[in-house]
Amino acid sequence: MARIFSISFSFTGSEQHGLVSVQKTPFFTEYHVSLHDDVKELLLSEKILSSAPGHFVFLHTPKEAYTPFMKEVIKAIAYHVDVLQVPY
């Protein structure tokens, strides 16, 4: 079953918001990022994979090609996932 959560982050002085859908497989977790049309072209891929806690990579995109915007998206997702894993 897919799960959906929202992310917020600041980029070049403006607040950005998006939705992230999550699909787990036995091998990795896939995050699909949906952003507003005016900023989504700043992503080279809308899919992020995580094969281990704290490890996030954009699908089919070498890390050398990550833009500052893409890094902020990953940080926002990592923060959300990390907050959810804190034991209460």
C-alpha cells in the first residue's frame, strides 16, 4: 500500500511545498515527488530510492548532477522519514 506525506523546504528565499508518495518493495523504498509546475523542472528525476536508512538517491541521476534544489528535496524527505522513526 502506498503512503503519502507532504514536505516543505526553503529554496532561494521562498517556501516550497510538495507531496511525496511512498512505495516499499523488498529491496528499496521508492519516493515519488510531486511539486508545483514552476519548480518541478528543477528536478532531473521525480523518483528517489532508499535502500538503507539515511541513504537517498535520485533514480537515473549521478550525484555529481544534483542541483542545490535537488539536495533540498532530499533533505526534506530525509527529515520527514527520520522524524517518523523516532521512538515515542
